[in-house]
Amino acid sequence: MESMRAGVRRPLRRALQRVEEQHRSLREIAVELDRALPSGSRESVELWLTRMRDGLAAHFELEEKVVFPALHGLDPATMREIEQLERDHRRFLDGWGALLGREPSDGAIAPANLKELLELLAAHEVREEQLLARALTVERT
């Protein structure tokens, strides 16, 4: 059992470093997007919306393919929270698609505005970090 946990810890540590880097990058994109909005330049806003959507897609893929399975391996009790975070991922991508003029699917987050979507994303990030902290605490005991 301990060798399995060790096998989970190593890729999880590397993945968590990448997740932190991606979180920083996504926050930087959000700042640039916020700067682009007052300019009224549709091209600039669409560029930053697209970068955010693409960054989120890559970030969510890392979490869903590496981080969440490792967390579940360390603490199977996290499954319900992981499933909710994954549903949120789909809804966020649909929300960004809607901002880019695409038709959202059923259950998409329908933000009143970009600020609301960014606030929801920040709250989602906090929930992820809390889940990680709890799972890693369980893993150490």
C-alpha cells in the first residue's frame, strides 16, 4: 500500500506545481482581459477570451487526467467533490464559449457578465485548493 501511495505522490507533486503555474497564468490572462475591456476593441477582448478559454481547457485537462485521479487514490472519499469540480469545468468552458458567441449547452454557466464568471472561477479555485489541502493532510496521516 505504501509503494502505491509513493507512486501517487511523485506525479501529484509535479502536477501540483504545474497547477500552481497555470493558476498564476490564468490570473495574468484575467488581468489582461480586464485591461482590454475598456478599450472597446473587440479583437483584443476576443483574443484574451480565447486565451482564457484555451488556458482553462489545458488546466482542466491536467486536473482531470492527473490531479483528480491521484487525489482519489490518496483519499477515495474525495470522489463526490471531484465529480462536482469536473462538472464545473464543463460549465466554465461552456460559459467562456458563450462569451465568445457560441451557443451554450444545457447546464452552462450563464454569466451576467465577465466579472461574474471570473468571480465564479476564483471561488472554484478556492474549492480545489481546499480539497487538495484536505487530501494531502489525509495522505500524511
